[in-house]
Amino acid sequence: MRNFIISIRGGRPLAGSVAVAGAKNAALPELAAVCLTPEALELANVPQVEDIRVMAAALRALGAEGQGEDALPDGPRGHRLRLAMPQLRAPLVTPEIARTTRASVLLLGPMLARCGEARVSMPGGCPIGERKIDFHLLGLQRMGAEIRAEGEYLVARCRRLRGIDFSFPGKTVTGTENLLMAAALAEGTTVLRNCAREPEVADLAALLVAMGADVEPDGEETWVVRGREALHGARHRVIPDRIEAGTYLIAGCFAGNDVRVEGAEPAHLGSLLEILAAMDADVEVGAGAFRARGGRRLRPAAVVTEPYPGFPTDLQAQLTTLFTQADGVSRVRETIFNDRFRHVGELNRLGAAIEVRGDEALVRGPARLHGAVLRTTDLRASAALVLGGLAAAGETRIENAYQLFRGYEDMPGKLQALGAEIAIEEE
Ligand code: EPZ
């Protein structure tokens, strides 16, 4: 894996508009849905990020073919991706794929549903804490799959999945998505309860319906799926990435900045807008766009990460960086992952004053940030460190920065367009 260093000369005001790409966390399950039919899926507004490239490569290894256009999003047609899986040759997810993105677990349900077998390399531990998949496996076992560990692989087999009435023991985004896809081809009706309510789940459901699946919501946390014998090809446009939009909206709240975020869905960011209002940040919400201007004294606030529609854990690190500029003590409680404060040590090297106590971080502000050499560990921490570097006086260098490209389409380019002095060099 090529690696990069991002260097930033901070303290320059950001001004202008930034367009939001398609949601990585909607496109990933929607790519996995290619396994559910021999016909082509055509996805528009697919973000050009590493996790998508890895998932597309995994699908090609399973037998998927790009038809006509180049099958990767950065092909000649940019953000449009067209893939078909005429037959699913080898239902295997290798360690290389599983190590690069945990989202490869999303292939488990579709492979089982399509050909009754799946071998998935156990996704290694990842930098934001233990990432269990026991809820995924419990649901698939209840649907009739026999699942056992063989070395570093998880092997799942079943003649045909059958519909169940299943309540998730806890909220899981990819677990909900895995079982929605498995149920679409199962025998009989499946009722999934206590499902994740993230917008990306509903976007996947919309694609499944376009493919001929019988999927409908029953309230906010329950889906009813009547299994079909087969699904057909479809075209679908991926929803905008609310986490990318929230990241740039937060960037606009730093002193001296004035950023318009376009192509986002305000309804998906209610919890962030509430926190920014509590901080007295200068944010305007328009149709499909936001505008944030720094310059007001920011009040401290308290945030707890929760499943949607609560405050998203994927914006926790970025908000923590903004909290370093608030006038007082802010509190951050991370309840989704057990190790998602890796950015705190790095932010403190920039001059922040953050103290972690268990699942809570106390952020004392305002802190005058100065440049430093940092090393990032995960995708969203990378974004938090970039925001810190933009606010810091002097030069900040962020090592291991390939992480940023896993989930943000051309962030350095988008920030340069806003006036940032930011460059990338190979490590
Ligand atoms: C999805 O991960 C997202 N990834 C994550 O975004 C996001 O942080 C997370 O949801 C929470 O919103 C994709 O959609 C590809 P979970 P996922 O299953 O599905 C526990 C990013 O930066 N759990 O909702 O893997 C789990 O340990 C990424 O874009 C179980 O115990 O998360 C965690 O504590 C990072 N057993 C919590 O639930 C299970 O079987 C939420 O996990 C599944 C989950």
C-alpha cells in the first residue's frame, strides 16, 4: 500500500464552496448487492475512494465483470460504476481484501444468498477498537446457515436461506445491511427488528427494491422482506455523504473560514446542526446546502455518540478538533466504539488540551494550535488531524495519511480550492 504524508501550512482562511461526493457507506453495501443478481447494476455518484476500489476489486475476484465502461469509479465516466456478476465463481474474500476494509464483511450475506456458500477471511482488529460481527452471524445462522471457523477463514454454507423473525441484539449498520441482502433471496418472509436507522441502510433498501426485491419498512427500526427467487439489474444514484458534508461544515466553523457545502442532505445532519447551534456557530441551512462561517466566539458543548439519528461516531473526531477552539470545557462521550480517541494524543501534540477518562474526553479551549509532525491511525482521525493542521500556526505534517483517501474523495484538492496551503507527498 503506497503511503503519503500530508503537509499543511495552517492559519490561512478557507473560503468558497465544496461539493459533496456520494456516500462511501451507502456505495459499499450497494456494490456488495452486485452478487445478488447475474444482471448489471449501474451506480451513479459513486465516490472515488480507496474503500470502493478495494470492494470493486473483491467483486472482480468473485467473478464480476465491468460491462462496457471501465468498472472502476475513476474510469472514463468518473463516478459511474457498472458491474455484473454473471456467475459467482469463487465465494472467497481473501485476507488482503478483508485487511484493507472491514466492509468486505458485507459480501457474506450476498454470497450466501446467491450460491449457498461463503468463505470470508476474518476482518482483523482495526484501529477504532474491536469490530465484532457476532450479530451478523447470529442472524445468518438463524436463517439456516452453518458457519464455522477454518483457520483464519469463516466458512458459511446453507442450501437456501429461509426467512426469520429476528431482532438484532444491538444496533449494527453493516449487520442490518448484510441481513437485508440475505433476506432478499431467502425462502419466505423475514422480519428484521432493532435495525440500524442510518440513511445508508434505507438507500440500500431502495436499490434492492429497484432490483425487484420486496423490501418495506415497518416503522423506524423494522424491515419486512419477502424473499424472491431472483433479482434483476438496476440503476441507482448513491445518496450524498453526510460524514464528508459534516466534516467540511465543521471546517467552516473555525475562525476566519467561510465554507459553503453543496449537494448534501440537511435532514441527515440534524444532530450535528444541533451541536453547532449550541456552540453558537454561525451556520445557515439552505436547500441541499449549508454555509458555516467562523469568527464568533464558540461556546463549549457536550456530545454523546449514538446510533442514527443520534450524533454519528464518524464525526466525533472532527468535532473534537472544533471543541479545542471553544471558550471553555467541552465533553465528548464515545459510546459506539471502544477505542476511538486515537486522535486525541495527536491533537494534543498540536497544542490542544484534551484529557481522556474512559469513554469520555474533556476538551479545554480555546487552545492556540501550532504545527507538529503527526501520525494518523484511522480514516476519521485523519480528517480531524487535517482540520487541526488547518487551524494551527506553522507547518503540520501528517504521516500514514493513506487512511484519508480510504473515505474522502480528494480532500487535499477540495481544501486547496478553498484556499488551504496543503500538499501530498509519497512517504
Ligand atoms: C458502520 O460500521 C460504518 N461502516 C462505520 O463507518 C460507522 O462508524 C459504524 O457503522 C457506526 O455508525 C460502514 O458502513 C461500511 P456497527 P459497522 O456494526 O457496521 C458493535 C467509517 O469511518 N457490534 O454499526 O462495522 C460494534 O463492535 C466507518 O466510514 C457488535 O457487537 O459498525 C460497534 O461497537 C468506521 N456485533 C457497534 O456495534 C456486531 O455483530 C456498532 O457497530 C456488529 C456490531
